[in-house]
Amino acid sequence: MLYVYILKCSDDSYYIGVSNDVNSRLSQHEEGLNPTCYTYSRRPLELVYFEIIENNLAAIAREKQLKGWSRKKKEALILGNYEALVELSKNYKVRFPSSEDHPSTGSG
């Protein structure tokens, strides 16, 4: 069992990760154990969303999917606004109808 989680950073960006123990992982991020980690200079952090996924490959795929989402879509998920998620997905399909038009996206 794995958790796909979203942290809100002090600079208002989002960090998305996967862990088998989300509370322990959040503590590691908060302690700042790794100076090269994205969250190191963006503490304090807030766990704003997580979901449990049984399959390891599915959890990694979900993490990658969420990292590719727009900020608005991530925020709709965090708020549980599923209507907005659907609308944002429709808008994406209208703006980028083929995979050739897919923009490169980050996780912020």
C-alpha cells in the first residue's frame, strides 16, 4: 500500500510524492534531511492531499499524472471540487486535442 501525497510549500508551490508511510515522509521533509530536496528551502510544509493506492506501479503512474496537471487542476483535486476537475480536463482537451500539442509541464 502506497500513498500519493501533495504538500503545499511555504512559497505556495506544490510538491507531489509517493511513500509507504506518509506521516514519516512528511516528518522527513519537515526535518530537512536532504538539502538538495525540492522542499528543503520551502519549509514549513502542509500535507493538503493524499490518496491510498494498493499497487506500486499504479501509485507511481498516479504521481506522474498529478505532476503533469496544471496548478488549477491540482487545487480542484485538493479541494475535492470534482466538477472543476471535469471542466479543467475538458478545457485541456479543447486546447490540446492531440498528443503532439501536449505542453511540457512541471510540478509547481
